[in-house]
Amino acid sequence: MTNYLELAQLPDGSIVLRRSDDQDNPIVRIEFSNESKDFLQGQELVVAKEMIRAGIESVSGNVSDVDEFFEKQRENFSKKQNTVH
């Protein structure tokens, strides 16, 4: 099974970014106030996606694909040598 990132709206209205194989542990959770929801008129997922993209771009430069960003971060992390004493 391929592991990928998904943006999902939960029954409580919050929006999470999570790995497809780990739905119980979101990477990011976004909750909009009722006032914000009224203003966004059902576009919460679109705004959440752009919020996540902006956050990633602010720390790593231009990112066109959120999945690609997290995969590169995972690869870089796994290449680091770990020493146990």
C-alpha cells in the first residue's frame, strides 16, 4: 500500500493533514472559529491547504507539492547518522 498525505475534514469540523496509513495521528490540525466559517462560506479545505503550503514555503522555499516536501524531509532525516552511546 502506498503511503501519502491527505487533507481531511473530521466530523467535528477540524481539518487535519495526516498520513494515509496513520489516521489517528495528524501532522497538523486546523480549527476555524464559527465566525471564520461564516466568512469562508464552505471553503475551509481550500484555505487550510493554502495555509499549509504557505507554512512549508516559509521554511523551505517554493514548494509545489506538499507530499514531495514531506518525503524529502523524511529522506534527509533517515540519512542522518545516529550514534547511540
